[in-house]
Amino acid sequence: MGFGGISIWQLLIILAIVLVLFGTKRLKNIGSDLGGAVKGFKKAVTDEEKKAEQQKLEQTEEKVIEGEAVAEKDKDKDKDKV
């Protein structure tokens, strides 16, 4: 048995019917369009992650004081200790 009670032979028959109805050229176009959409979605997600990471880096501005790099949040921690 295959997926949820559908055997491999039933899946092959369905595939053959789809090929006859739509043809290989149209299925190829649909597949390439779907692949392009998935690729575009992944690129958009990656770009958003990079943008968020860059904004995070910009928020933690670093200043050089006496040869040491100290982030703004580290300065606030030092003030709390005193």
C-alpha cells in the first residue's frame, strides 16, 4: 500500500491521465513556473533576514575609546556596576 490506501498503480494511472490531458509541454511550463516562485520566495526570505541582521548591527553602534571597542549596551552595564 502507498499513501493512505492509494497504491502505486493508482498513482501511475493518475499520472498517465494528467499527462494525456495537459501534455508534457504544459506540465514542464507549470513546473518551471512553480520552481521560479519557490526560488523567489526563498530569496525574499533570505533578503529579509539579511536586512534584519544589518539593522541589528546598526543599532549596536560601537565606539572606540582609548583603543578599546565598547558597544553602547556594554557601557550601560558598566554604569550599573558602579
